[in-house]
Amino acid sequence: MSSATTEVEDDLLTDEEVVARYRGRITLGTLRNWRALKIGPSYIKVGKAVLYSRAALQAWDKRNTVTCSNSH
């Protein structure tokens, strides 16, 4: 296996790895519901496999970041 192939595989996360990335605050059921409603992070579907790229998750994090104003 080439290092390029390894890099691509390392960049793609399974549902379980996404749940772990968000420390269990998002469940497998939530991810499935978001996919059905097309409201969650972008994903890649290969056959029955659903994979999330780290870049897509980072972009989704950025879109969902709440910026608080300075309290002074």
C-alpha cells in the first residue's frame, strides 16, 4: 500500500470514529438522522459504506462555531 493510499484512508472516518471525535456527544442514530435529513456534515458513500473526511468535519465545525462577543 502506498503512502498516498494510507493518507486517504487516514483522512476518512467511519460513523464510529466520528462519534469518538465528538466524544460521544453525537450518537450513531443522530448521524443517521442527519444523513436522512441532509443537515449534518458532508459524507462520502461507497456502496453501503459511509465515510466522513476530516476536512468536511472541520468545515462543518467552522460553520457551527458560535462566536461570543466580548462582555466588556
